[in-house]
Amino acid sequence: MKKYLVVLAATTAVMIASPACAEGIRAEIHGGWDNVSADDQGESGIVYGIGLGYDLPVGERATIGLDLSADLSSVDECETDVVLANDRACLDAGRDLAAALRVGYKVGDQGTLYALAGYTNARFKFAYTTPGGVTTSDGANLDGFRLGAGYQHGFGEKLYGKVEYRYSNYEADVTRHQVLLGVGVKF
């Protein structure tokens, strides 16, 4: 933990000391709709999290950059009578970490349309309860890929808002659709 705090402090010091170098750094909070499906059975809930990114201008209108996110979800899907009468199987979505390449195109003075593609790793908890009330559970970190698209709009020099759609496909036949709204600040 101490190691991470030192890295965070050093990064913050560099960003404050040289704002010209940090022109494309952004940080945000976001939230929205989350739908997780396993074996074609889906459940919706709320997703919320934080994001950090860096956008590098490429020419006059294009950008390329890195998009990092850490999210939590309220999705908790349960089904009864799965194997036996009166049994119960549940899937609980936990944290979701992602790193993606983001490519954008500036629209007007304040807008950017963008697409992203990258890696995602989500934590899921699986639980099964027999008709007699005996529960067994297991958690798994599932790797996958993420695709997405969105629109980011600046409000002045530092603040921005965004709307974004994400599709994630994990191993074990688990998929996720998300629609997010976010607000952030550019450094």
C-alpha cells in the first residue's frame, strides 16, 4: 500500500510541477446502467466508478490515448429451480478493472466522439443453495475484452461531461452492457 501511495504522490507532483506536460490528462467519476448476462440470462443494476485517462492530439482533430477505469456494480442475479426443485443459483458482479486504447475525433470546439477497445477483468461471485439450505460459493476473476463508444463535451477549459456505451465479453460466457454518464476534470 505504501508503494502505491508513493507512486501516486510522485505522479501528482509531476502533474502539478509541469502542467504543460499534463495537457491531456483527465480524471472522472461516472455511473449508469449495467446489465450482466451469463448463459443468456441477464440482470440489470447500477454501475459506478472512477476513470483516469490521457489523450494525445494527433493532427488538428484526432486524438489517441489511454483509458483506465475501476467500477463497482449492484448486479446480483439469482435463479430458482436450476438443477433441482427449490434450489437457488446466484451470480453477484463485483469490481471491474479495465485498460483500453481510446481514439477520438474532435467535433466542434468542445466535443469529441470516441471509440475504445481494450482489456477488462471483473470479479464475480457464484453461489448455489440446495433445497436443504446448504450453500456453496466461489469467486472468480474473469478476463475479457471491452469495446465502447461515446461523446465527451467540454464545459470551459477544465470540466467535461460524457455519455458512453460499453460492451464487455468475459470468459465463462459472461457478457456485460453498460451505458454511463460521467463528469470529469482535465489537468
